[in-house]
Amino acid sequence: MKVLQVAAEVYPLVKTGGLADVVAALPPALAEAGADVRLLLPGLPAILDAVQSARTVIDIGACFGALRVRLLLGRMPGSQLPVYLVDAPHLYRRGGSPYQASDGTEWPDNLQRFALLGWVAAHLAADDADPAWVPEVVHAHDWHAALACAYMADHLPTPAASVFTVHNLAFQGLFPHHDWSLLGLSSRFMSPAALEFHGQLSFMKAGLIFADKVTTVSPTYAREIAGHEFGCGLDGVIRGRGADVTGILNGIDDAVWSPADDAAIAMRYDADRLAGKRACRLALQSALGLAPDDQALILTVVSRLTSQKGLDLVLAALPALVREGVQFAIQGTGETVLETAFRMAELAHPGRVAVHIGYDENRAHRLVAGADVIAVPSRFEPCGLTQMYGLRYGTLPVVRRVGGLADTVVDADGHGSAGRQTGFVFDIATPAAFEAAVRRAAALRRDADAWEAVMRRGMSQDLSWAGAARDYLALYRRAVAARAAAPRGIEG
Ligand code: ADP
Ligand code: GLC
């Protein structure tokens, strides 16, 4: 099975969130399961610099406002998987994030930048870009790659099937209606039954409507987005796809997140050798200037600081929890109001609250290894990876029962599930509910044997990508069959 993975970011080259982790880990897991996998990425500077042995496959010439566009083929550093790059200096060779300039504003030409990515994917699928390799499945990730599904539907009969994965429905790729003509799609695609969304044009809808199969990154989020509360205005579209929308839970990359061979942490450990965990805990307290208190529960957060993540609950509960002896080790970047509030919390509680506003992978590993609990109190969470890092590192997750958090963390519910407990789960998004969950964690930690039993259970859980890779392969086969039976197009 030849599969093309299309995305805008990949760890460790370009990363704004968990999407990059998935795009780094899923392709090798698919290859391990027998698929012939290639990636297609935009030629962002960090990607162009790192990809090895890149050569030109085809000179595309001028398109989407760029004078010079080439398709390159090279190898990913590390996995050595083949990777196509869209080299369009005018559109991609610039600093900032893939989506925004350094001042936080969206790039004004994002429509052209991500239309081009999808357009090249569709041409690879149509066998007019690289005759040496034609994908049977194009797997597009998030709105950045979603237009591939519309271009493939506009150029029937492209035999390749399309699969679209929603990593976060809240980011939809909405653009002004009047930019429509830049896309080069047939006019029948600009209707409410296709890309039009309340007077704008939506890249997300291109994936949701025209992909042969749609997935999201956890079974619970797949159910949630079919409803009003989490549907971001697209729940009707999602319900319209019925059983074509499913959830496949992300894994985590054992090569990156494994306490037994993590070079970033003070001392390595695993479920049978927990001395390293205690050493990491002490090293963290010392490095962060937290009081060397063995009784204190150390709570960490490693997160984008945005309203999605529910960190206002942490801020509101923090003073009361500090009074009870909880220590906080926070790391994140994002909204100024949250950054400032966490900085102020640190000033107010010296020796109890340590805050790092910034992005630092190695430091994230030390926080996850050294803390007792990791809090992920999200308002919504398609999957969430850090709670799984916590499970892997014996750092018990305290999470809200939502999306992938609900699918990955099991609490003791008093009805016989104590033997399955891996963390602490609360329901309503209030400071009191979060605080109560943290108090339960602190209480359990006072019973060292019970605590270690829960730790070990999480640590020995299989969180690898192997199962998800098998599920995706089965889904690809269904997508190919569905495409052959009835390709998704549009009347007109
Ligand atoms: P999301 O993609 O919504 O941000 P995930 O939990 O899926 O949430 O993935 C977040 C990823 O980004 C994880 O790998 C996490 O460790 C990482 N991360 C987030 N903030 C930081 C930070 N400030 N420093 C280092 N890593 C971070
Ligand atoms: C998104 C989601 C997050 C998920 C990640 C990877 O960024 O917000 O929940 O884990 O994608 O799928």
C-alpha cells in the first residue's frame, strides 16, 4: 500500500504542537506495519535545511503567486523515509511559525501557501508529478493539507483514495470568499454543500466533505465533534458523513519519550527501577528552586497557553493548593494574559511555584520525569499527548473527562475500577473540581504502595503507535474500496 502523508509540520524540524509529533511518528509506524510511506511537506527553511539528499523531481514553474516552484524528493533525517518537499521560496522561505509571523498575525498569503500543498498532493495522486511513485492513499492532516481532498475530487477519476484527519476542529483555515478564484477549483466547489462556510471559504470543509474517510485523533473526540458543543459549527457536516468519521487514538513515540533511555533527564528509570524517578524529582526541585520537600506533590504543566487548555482552572486553584503544600512547575507559551498570570503566581509563591515561559523540549522531558502529577485540564482536547507522556514516566495525569483525555486516563470510580486506575479525572470545568482531583492525588501519594501501583500500571501500558498504525492501514483499505465503488465528487 503506497501512502502519502501530507502535513505542514514535523517534529523535530518544525513544531507548533502535537501534530508535529504525530507526523514524525505515524509514518515510521506505518512503514513498520508494511506500508510504502512517503511524506509531503512545505519547503519551510528548517525542513529544507534538514532533509537529506534532496533532488528535483519536477520543476513546476509559476503557480499560486510564486514564480518558482519545484517538487523535491529527499530523505527524512532519522527515519530515512522518503519525503517530498514543495520548494516555493516566495511562499515558504521565511521565519516565524508555519502559520504566523513572529508578531502572532496569520501570514496574509496562507490561502496560497496551503492550497499549493494540497494541489501538489493531488497531482502526485493523479500521477502527473512523479511517475516513479504514485500513492494509492493520500492522508491529509488538518486544514493545512485538506485542500488535497477537494482537488482530488475535482479531478476524477483520480484512483487514489483520500483520508483526512482532524487534529483540532477549532482551527479551520477560513479565508475571504473573494479569494476563491485563486484556488483554481471548479466553481461548483464554492457552495454551502462544498467549501463555503457562512460566506467564507473553509479549508476544513474540503477535508470533511471530500475525503473518502475522515478520522480524528480519539474515539471520544470523534463523537464529540458530531454535536453542537464541540462541533465548532461543523457538527452538521460531520453528522452528514455518518460512519465515515471515526476516531483512532494517537500513540506516543517510544524513541523520544521513554524514561529508560531518555538522555535529557537526571537518571534513567523504568517501572522496575524507580530510583531514577526519585532522582529526577530531587533534581527538578533543585533546578527550579522549589523547596526540597519530599511530602509536597509536584504538579507540572507543559502546554500551549491557550483557552483550549483550561489553565485558568490551574491559576484559580493554585493559591489554595500551594497552602496545602502542592508545588507547581509550569512551562508554556501562548496568550499574554496567561503568561502574565503564571509569572505573577511565581512571584507570589517563591519556592513553591516555578514558571518557565518558553518552548524547550529537553526541559519538558525533565519536568515530566521529575513531577508527581501532570495536569491537563482542557476545555476540549482532540487527543492530547502530554498526559500519555505522564503515564509513560510514572507522572500521574490529572485530566478533565473530555476528548482523548477521557480515552487515555482511568480514575478509580468507587465501582471496582481501582484496579485499573492510572490517574485522576474530573468532569466539570471549574477550579473546585480541578482542586478536588489534585487533592485526591495528594491523598493517594501519602500511601506510597498504592501510589506506586498506579504509577507502574500507567508505565507498563502500551502507548506505542503500533496499534494505531494497524487501524490506519485497515482504514486505508476501506477508503480505497469506497473510492473504487463511488468516488466523492460534486454534482454540477
Ligand atoms: P496540542 O497539540 O494541542 O498543543 P498535544 O498534547 O497534542 O497538544 O501536544 C503538545 C506537544 O507540544 C507535546 O509534545 C508537548 O510536550 C509540546 N509542548 C507544548 N508546549 C511546550 C513547551 N512550552 N515546551 C516544550 N514542549 C511543549
Ligand atoms: C492537536 C490537538 C491535540 C492532539 C494533537 C495531535 O494539536 O489539540 O489534542 O493531541 O493535535 O493529534
